[in-house]
Amino acid sequence: MAIRQILRRSFSNERRLAEVPKGHVAVYVGDNEKRRFVIPVAYLNHPSFQELLFQAEEEFGFNHPMGGLTIPCSEDLFVDLISGLSTR
């Protein structure tokens, strides 16, 4: 019985991790180890973010290694960019 409860709990945690709120998109960022960020879709239209999307297209095309949108930049640079967008 305890094993079933543990499995149920782990499956529900996985589902929660996979969920993306309406109006948001999940992206993967980082040089070596990728970290998942969930950002508002509106950020995708910002010129700075458009440049990152262009770099992603150049590097990965439509074959993203994480199975989702992968942004080819450091996590620090991405966090700085997102922080600047969220204050506007």
C-alpha cells in the first residue's frame, strides 16, 4: 500500500512540474545543465527576447535537445533579461 501512495505522489509531482499556466511558456536555459523557466508569453515579443529566439533557431533549428524551447545562453544572462522585462 505504501508503494502505491509513493508512486501516486511522484506521478502527481511530475504532472505539476509539467504544467504551464495559461499565457505562459516553458523554456530551458543554461550552458551545460539546463534549467526550466516558465515565463509569460508576452516576453516572446520583446526585441531582446527575439534575439535569443533567433540564436536558438540558429543553433537548434526545430530539434531542441530538452524536448522544449531551449535558449542558448547562460542562466545568469537569461535571469538578468527576464528581470528587466518583468519591471516594465
